[in-house]
Amino acid sequence: MSTIIVSALFTAVWVAITGSASFHNLAFGFLLATLCLWIVRDEIGGRGYWKRFGRILSLCLLFLKELALSAWKVAVMVVSPRMDLKPGIFAFPLTVDRDFEITLLANLITLTPGTLSVDVSADRKTLFVHAIDCSDIEATRRDIAEGFERKIMEAFR
């Protein structure tokens, strides 16, 4: 697709968001869209762009699945008459090493009910996670490593 067409589409989105279709706002939206497309010009049009888009979409779908499953597990724990929980904090060894990837992983863990990212070690090799139930820490570590962490590395490397 031509860059001008994509810039025009982004301009239409800009106008819809700002709520103003004045000439100045249209021109600013078009210039902003063109600048953004120029910044990511190496990614657009190549097969890598669409592959990355699919992998990011896969990460989003995994998050939605994990969100639903975790919400269900926490809801079942809360309404059960006998809560046999072992809350605690465990260390998760990080495979991701970029600041963006670590931040994204920590946020995905925090947004999932029942877990909370507490801290990252100074050397950025360990993430400390609080879990509502630490009865099987190895399974939780494996789920994070084979789920969120693997998908993040696929999408952003």
C-alpha cells in the first residue's frame, strides 16, 4: 500500500480522535502520520513487518487467554469455602534482557489476576513476582517462561 494512502488513513483517524476537521488539523495530522511512517519506514512493506504484526497479535491473544484463565482461578479461590493458599514471592530468572521487554513482561504479569511484579534485580536478570498461590513455583515459572516471555522474544527480536 502506498505511503500516501496510509498517511491519509492515519490522518482520518487523527481527525476522528481530535474531533476537528479544520485545514490546520488535517495538515498537522497528515504531517504527523507521514513523519511516523518515515520513522518506521524500514519495517513497512517488508515481510518482517507483517510477521512481527502476527507475533504481536499472538502475544495479545495469549494475554487475553491468560487473563481469562487467571480471573477464573482467582474467582474460584475466592468463593471456595476453604482457601488453602500459600501466597509468596518468588524469583523468576529473566531470559529477556532489553528494558522494553522486561517492562512488558512485568506489566503482563501484573495485569494478570493473582500475580504481581514486585521488583527487578539491579543486574536485570531476575524478576521478583508475588503470587496468590505459590504451592507450585516451578510450574508458575515454566508458565511465564513458555508463555509471556517466549511470545515477547518472538515478537520483538
